[in-house]
Amino acid sequence: MQREMKKTQFIKGIGVTPGIIIGKAYLLDRGKIEAPARVIPESHTPQEVARFRDAVEESKKQLRQAKEKLLHEEATGLTYILDTHLLLLEDKNLIDNTIETIRQSWINSEWALKINLERLHKIFSNIDDEYLKSRKTDIDHIGERILRNLMGEDKEAIHQIKEEVIIVSHDLSPADTAQMAKDKVTAFVTDIGGKTSHTAIMARSLEIPAVVGSETATHYINTGDALIVDGMTGVVVVNPSAEILREYVERQKGRQKMERELFQYRDLPAETLDGYRVKVLANIELVEEIPSVLQHGAEGIGLYRTEYLYLNRKDLPSEEDHFQAYKQVVEGISPHAAVIRTLDIGGDKFLSHLELAEEMNPAMGLRAVRFSLKEVDIFKVQLRAMLRASAFGKVKLLFPMISGATEIREVKKILNEVRLGLSAEGIPFDSRTEIGIMIEVPSAVTIADILAREVDFFSIGTNDLIQYSLAIDRVNESVTHLYEPLHPAILRLVRDVVQAAHQAGIRVAMCGEMAGEPLYIPILLGLELDELSMNVFSIFRVKKILRSYTHRECKNLVRASLHLSTPGEIEDLVLASLRQKFPEEFGEDFNYRLKLNEYKKGE
Ligand code: PEP
Ligand code: MG
């Protein structure tokens, strides 16, 4: 691909942290480095192994230094990512096998490392889970670091950057991100990476506007190029014309003004003009997100995904590991409640210590509660810790992927055994802890009335419910355009769940991505959800919208939508209503965003 200079280019990636940044590019092209491949005499293998071990040790030293820096900056919560990398440097699959390859094949370290990295890569490529797949990049980052140390390459020093820049890189490791001086690096853009990559998580936590997965940024951008990075829409403009620059400066001012105005919603109740009250809650994956949750005025944690506790480690988390994490979350969010979800992992092959079989169809396989009911001992460890945490604040237990009443009854039976065990040991817990289920499998919708008799609350997981009911793989790029939250079928499913829940007198929340998307809010209010749980960045916007509608208007929108035939027709209806109330937010800028998404879909 030809580099195009000084011509305005639009690049579309995945927006990670909202904010428009205008600045100069600093190309830190860390594209793959070539590893030399040499055969060595057998007598040289001990020196070669020693050379490899030195490079591994040097890599560990560098990571420990990056970790020190984070600790120094009180970004302690993020050091776990570097710990993951340090752990990989101890990994038998990578380190010992590479040494074995050097000894057995009489080849140089770089070549042996490359062979073993490729082998691990293949294993990860076969995993059908976006989150786990993105862990492949952790291995790449470690491989590249060892390779650079083997080859004595100068490390590009992000921390030595002297002026304000926007970093553009093929990829950035979490260690690179951690080293960014926040006053110098105003934003970053990478070719690869997804929403759930560690680098994205790090950027969100450090609140650095970023666009990942742009695919082509390093092809088009040179150091010194003028750049506009829109961390909300995922758009990067390279060498913008004077007109586009003006437009973005205006847009930036508009957004900054909007952000300032939005802050007022922090402490305002989430209620419609005619007093219909919903709870706005936060989705979290890490304990470290609690300060941000509080800053955004969430009324509790609506979904704490506990998968992270099981990832990035060689063994299973102990009851104490679970307990410490839950206790921090529960105490941090008190007096509000924390909904903690039990393990929901798909494509479980990653958890090598669990030795699970490969599956043809992991999304429909042994995931979530099915796994917990099979591995009861592992399940009980988590349940004990959750109940113990309930002695320190309000905890609600949430069980994922329930498809029928038998499963929830089995869960309750096990939970009772755990309760009895704790009581016998004299360990305190709240005996009235509520239990709820995720409604994310179509069968659960169909029998929602039956399930509602078994539990205290429902939480609708639209990410999976849409996947299973529309038969759209949520991680397959080629069908994302069919992933339609406003599909009439989805609206009917949500309507039926809410009706069943309310008839049984229980509350119903939504915690899939749909719940935090401003466009869907009037519909979700009209559908009478009691709670909406979302990414913290969405909270102010959602409150703003819901405070501008009457409940009657929302119900009318739903009534009209349910008579329409296609997602497009429903979207037009909702958008027209939003545009009347918020001409700025849902005007041209919003269209532009949809258009770019369209463009991305059509690629
Ligand atoms: C969902 O499916 O909507 C959900 C919230 O769960 P997850 O995204 O973790 O599968
Ligand atoms: Mg789900």
C-alpha cells in the first residue's frame, strides 16, 4: 500500500475512550521485526540457551520497571496486566518449549522462539471468543519484547517523548501504554486490537482517548502529520483540510461543552418528565473501575463480570482471591448494591488448567452456568466468596445462560448447600441475598413466567439474546450488519420478559450493550425496564435522554414501533423523535457516525 502524504484521509477503527483530540502524529511503528533463522552446531546449544535465558531475564526486568512506574503513579489497579506478561515469561508452553526446541533442533533462539509463538498463536486463533482471542496479542507483545532483547534492538522510548503527540503504532503493549506520560501522549491509534484488548482496557482506565483496530493507520500516517482522533466514533482524520479541521474544532468545542453540561446529570435522578423512575447502574469487569463508577454517579453495579478473576493466571482463583475482589466492590459501591455474576466463560480451552475439550460450537457449548453445574467444586468456591462478601454490603447473585427451570433449581440447591456450610462454620453472610438470572437464551424468554417464580430478579443480556435469537455470531465481522437491537423480534422478546417479570412482581434489568446506547433509551423506557446497566461513559448521556421524555411518549413510541416491520423503520421513527428533542446530538454528527458504521459494514 502506498503512503499518501498531505492528502486528507479518513480511517475508521474502534473508538475506545471518548474525546476528540487534534494534534501531531508520532509514528512508533512497531510492525513485526524479522527474526533471523540459523542452524547451529550442537555444541553451541548451551550458549544459545543461555542467550535466550538472558533475553527473557532482560524482558522481565523491563516489565518490572514499567510496573514500578505504574505503582509510582498510583495506577496500581493496572499492574495486573503487566503481571500477566511477567507470568507469560515464566510460561512452560513458551519458555521451556523454546529452550527444548533450541536443544533438540540445534537452531538459534530467534527461530526457536518464532516456532513456539506460531504454535501458541494457532491455539488462540481457534478460540471463538472475542475476549480470549484478543489475549493472543499478549503473547505477541511478549514475543516481540524477547526478540528485541535477543537482537539487541533499541527500545523506542515512549517515556522519552518531549512534546505533545498522538502515538500511532501497529500495536501497543499494555506496558507501552503504561509508560505513556499522560501530559505528552494526548491520544493513540493502533492498527490492531479490539474493544476488550488489554491495551483498550488500559486506555479507558487511564482516560486516554484512543482508536484501536484501525487496520491501516501506520500505512497512511507519518510522524508530524496533523491528526484528528475521535475516540467516540473511532474516526481518525489524517492531514485534515482547513475545512474539516474547522468542522472538528467546532465539534470538539461542542462535545466539550456537552461533556461539561452532561456532568450536571451526575446527581440528578434518572426519571422521566412525568416521574417514571429507572435505576442507572454500571457494568464493570475490574475492581479498579469502582472510583470511575462513583464519579459517574451510578446507583450501583448492575453487572460485575467475574471472568477476569479466572483469566491471566495459571491456576484457579482461591476462595480468598474471589472474596477480596468482591469485598472491595461491595464496600466500594455501598450503600448501593452490587450484582455479581458467576463465571461466564466461552471457548474455555484457554483455561488450560481446566483441561476442557475443544468444541465445535463454543457459544452453544459448555459455557457459563452449564460449566458451573458440571464443575460444582469450582462453582462452590465462587459462591462461598460471594456470600461471604454479602456480610460487607448489599450483594445480588446473578447466574448467566439459564435456559430452563431445572438449571436454576440445581443452582439453588448448590447455593443452599453452600449456605449451610457457611452457617455450620459460623461464617457470616446475608441470608436474604437476592438471586437473579440473565435472560439471554430465547428459551428463557418463552418460559419467563415460569422462571420468574424461581428468582428475585431478571437481567436481560441483549448481547447474547440477539446473537441466539437472530442467529448472528456476535464475534463474526461478516454478519455484524445483521446484529440489530431494534429488530422487531428483539423488541417483542424484551416486551414479553418485562411483562412476565412484572406479573410475577419481580424487577427486570437490562445489562447488554443495548442498555447504554442513547438511541435505544426511549424504547427501553417504553418497554418498562426497571434498571439499565451500562459502561460508565454512557451514564450521563442516558440520563439526559430519559429526563427529556415523558413515559407516555416512550410508550407511544414502543406501540408504534411494534407495528413496524423492519429495524430500519423503527430506527427512523426513534431517530426522528430524538432529533426533535436533541437536534445537535442526533443531527449531522449522529448521521455521520451511522454512515461511517455503514461504510465499515460494507467493507
Ligand atoms: C449479554 O450477553 O448481553 C451480557 C451482558 O453478557 P456478556 O456480554 O458478558 O455475554
Ligand atoms: Mg451474555
